[in-house]
Amino acid sequence: MSGTPMPALYLSHGAPPLADDALWPDQLAAWSAELPRPTAVLIVSAHWEEAPLALGATVTTPLVYDFWGFPEHYYRVRYAAPGAPELADRIRRTLRTAGTPVQDIPDRGLDHGAYVPLVEMFPRADVPVLQISMPTLDPRALFALGRKLAPLRDEGVLIVGSGFFTHNLAALRHQGPGVPSWSAEFDDWGRRALADGDLDALFDFAHKAPAGQLAHPRTEHFAPLFVTLGAADAHGQLGDGRSVIDGFWMGLAKRSLQFG
């Protein structure tokens, strides 16, 4: 590897119908085309909370169809990316040395927060993938986790936090057409807080952001951002973040970010 670390990403992953959107798949594909080729992808998804931190499947990458009520063809999607056992070994050593307990759940496959965007970004399924769980939703603890994982970027590992920049499906059911004000306001606040590198505000987003608790009544979709921010901060790159994708999908902010 060169002396330049692999970027760290936070992406809004969408739902299975993302694949049918007129714009978003091309945006994800164009993004990945601009990235250096990773040795592996390490992904943290909003849809896997497990404590202590868990490593998923490492030999093969089965899929977890963790959604309900969609047309049958979404359950027939396959993504047979190689597993990443060497990366898993490296993470075990790194985190246990740092005092972070790690467990293995070898039959836990990639959930839709992982494979839905990866199908668009790496459609050949030729990059090894490892998913790990979020052991907590506490922003500061996840930030610290990202800092511990950051050295993997120097080995060509693409660290990806996968969530959704705003996420309140229940509120959307009662909305008319267009972008809800709570989603637009939170997205704008988040954009400015990230540009300013205001970690204190971001850590306390539920109280500091306008409509923070409406945009994220439960915080699991914003939480992966803090793993990414920690991985960026360890390389002094918090001020180098940029929004690669923005705009809205079904009223939700799909802002997606790259550091480095």
C-alpha cells in the first residue's frame, strides 16, 4: 500500500427498492469507481446491534433478508462476496489488545444495510467483506471504536458506516408528498455540523439538532456515522469530509460522506 490510507465512508443505504431507483444506484457506482480498490470492506450497519462486538461470517457471506412485505424478487438477490478471515483475525487482535471484547457469530450474514449498497458499489462481488456489529449506540463509544479500527485503513481496508442520515418511517406514513421539514432541517444541520467539525454537537445530536428526535426517534441509523468519524479522526481527517451524495429518497436524507 502507498502512504495514503483508504478513505472512510458513511453512506445512507436505502431499502431493497434502492436498486430500482432512477438515480441512486448510479451515484453509488460512480462513487466506488473513484475509490482506490480496497483489500477488503469492513462494514458496520444500522441493522446489527450485538454486544459485545461481534464478527459476522468470515468464510462465505450469506445474506440476511431482514425486511418484510416486499415483492418476492428482493428476496432472491444474491451477493456472493468472499469472506475476510484474515481481516477478522486482525480485528480480534487489535480490539482485544485495546481491551475491547470480541465474539464470533460465524453464521451471521450480511444484512440489507450492508449488501444493498455493496451490490451497487462492487457489483462483481470480488472484494472480501466483513460485517461487525454495533456493540452500543453511544456516539462517543462508537467514535472510540472507529479510532481503534482506523489502522486498518493503512492496510487498504475500506471502513464503511451504513445507516440513513434521517430515519423515521412512522412519521413518513402521516406525511404528504415532498420532503418533511424535520428531515430537511436535520439534514442541513448535520451538513453544517460536519463541515465545522463540531463533534460536541454531533455527539449530542438528539438534543442539539432541530427536530433531532423526529429525524431519529431511535438512533441506530445515525450511529454508524460515529464509527466513520472515529476512523477519520485518527488520521486527522475530520476536516476533510465531503458529501458525495445528498438529496432525499422517499422523504429521507440520503447524505453520504467520504473522509480521505
